[in-house]
Amino acid sequence: MLKWGRLNVSRAELELANVLQAGQAFRWMVDEATGEYVTTMKILDKEQYSVVLVRQHDDNFIECATYDSECSLDDVLNHMTKYFRLEVSVQELYQKEWLPKDSRFKDIETHGIRVLRQEPWETLVSFICSTNNNISRITKMCHALCSNYGDKIGTHNSTDFYSFPTSNSIYDNATEEQLRKLGFGYRAKYIIETAKKIIDDKSEHVAASDSEYLSNIASSSDYFTLREHLMSYTGIGPKVADCIALMGMGRDEVVPVDVHVERIARRDYKINPTNKDVTALREEYKDLPVTRKKVNFQLDVIRMKLNEQWGPYAGWAQGVLFFREVGGTSGANTKGEITKRKHEHIKLKTPEDNDLGIIHSPRRKAPKIKVE
Ligand SMILES: Nc1nc2[nH]c(O)nc2c(=O)[nH]1
């Protein structure tokens, strides 16, 4: 029998549907009959994964539970408080940080969007999968990694749930050919090479796990050193590195810039990087060889200017605008299907160029894609 515990949080601060399956996290499955979201995670600092459930049947609280009898309800609630970053009030950020600095926020609702604090290793691999990809396919890849190379942790309503595989498990068991067959395309090579490099890095730094190693790097590095390090892995460019820093390492000020954010910056903020801006950045990065090679200087000027515009939680402001810009999302359900759907409470827009491929017309019927 599951025991559910409550976390007091309003829908304005957290709307599960808009946060768990909208481009930040890719392993939550929704049970459409009950509205419960299910995944596996390492509760607090436990080594093992547990099956975790969350639901939101009230406007003022969410409920959380686990099948893991070794975890107390308090452990689950403490863990989920950290995962959802409930110490941060988005309403307060909106009123005190964003609105005073940026009058455009007058017309912007936050829709219960907040930035998650996910496991660094899982975030890193998920965002390697996100390159030139859409949410359906990223979700499918993350589930395929877990069911092929992770450990079975438990079952909920006849659906099996797996751990996210370690770098060792991926490197020892996966081949590039297998990953290609599972639908990873050119990212197959990136994942295997990154797993290998993390294994080498971990052994050099005596870290117990992939995430511990990455957390140590994050906590001892400033933003530029961290990004330089993340971009030293195959398949990680500046946008992916920034997503990992923001959503997997708690770097709240970081603004990932992709086509959507570039469009917002140029269209709504009239940010058009000049040669002078670019030259200044080139000078700043002269001792960062990976950054110099991988960064797109124009986009990096945009990153910097949006960071200045929105302040210490600029990454959260990006999350709100990113969500608004892309308009729709996709997520897995516990029947093993991935379905497209519109965001909660917002109107859909017309798609233009969209590398996440998640804008869709409200009139078009959403296709169902099987998770293998
Ligand atoms: N909030 C954001 N979510 C994302 N998902 C994804 O693939 N990119 C982004 C992003 O830039 N922001």
C-alpha cells in the first residue's frame, strides 16, 4: 500500500504537467487514469534508485510517494523539495527580479514553470540526446537507455521502471551499432565516447559515481571553467552544456541559447550582437581552448545580455519564455506510448523553425509513438 505525503506548493509555483514533461526531464511517465507521474530516482544520497510517484489533485499541494520500503516518507518529501527547488519562489522572482528589470514580463505568465535540480549524469546524457531532436525522440532514447542498460527497480500498474545506467554500464554493455539501432543516430558515438571519458575522469578524481564526479566539478568551478569542462565531452556544445549546468547543477543564472531563445532575443529584446561584442568575447576566451573552438560567439553575446537583463535567476526566466515560445510538448505514459499535447493553460502558436519540433497545431490530431 502506497503512503502519500504532501508538499505545500501552489499551482502558480509548480504545474507538474508543464514541468515534468516539457523539455527539462525525459523519464517521467504519466498514468493517464490517475494523473500520477512515475519515475525512478536516487532519493537523497542513496546509491540505489527507487520508484517515485507524484500527483497534483489540488491547487495548493502536490503529493509524493515511493514503493521503496527502505525510504521514509520524510526522505521522499525532502528529496522532492530539493528536486523541485521549492526554496525558490517563482512568484517572488517575477515580482521582485524580472518585472522591475524587464517590462515585457507584464504580459507573461509563468504557468507553474520552475527549473528542476536533476541528477547531473542523467541530465548530461539526456541533453546529449537533445541535440537537433524533439521531445518525443529524446524521451524515447532516455527510456531505451534505461530499459536496455539500467537495472529493473520496480513495477507500477504492469509497467517496469529502470535505473538510469551508469557510464560503466553503458560503456561495458552498449555498442555504437546497438545504440544506432535503438534510434540514437549520430549521438550513439557521443554517448559511448562520453561514457568512456567519464569513467577515466572518475578514476583520476576518485569519485564514487558519475554524478558525484560531476557535482564535484560543478562546485569547484566558476561558470566558464565548468562550461569548458562540460564541452570537453563529445557531443556537448555550449547550449547542451548550459542546459546541464542549469537543470542538473543548480546554476540558476545560466541562459541556454538555442534557435528559440535567439529568436526571442532578436525579436523581443532587439539584441543584435555587434563585431565589438564578439571581439570582446574572443579576448575573454583566449585561455579556454574548448570554448573558443565550440562556442558560437553571436549566440554567446545573446546569452550574456539575457543574463545581464534577468539577473541571478536568469535561467528560470529563460525557462518561462522557452516554454511559452515552444507552445506544446510530448511525454511518455505508463502504457509505453509517447503522445504530443498542448501545454496546460496556454494558447498554441503557429510553428516556425523548431529544432525541438514540439510546436503543433491545436487542430492536428496528435500521433501516438510507441516506446520500445
Ligand atoms: N527550459 C528549457 N528547456 C529546454 N529543453 C531543451 O531541450 N532546451 C531547453 C532550454 O533551453 N530551456
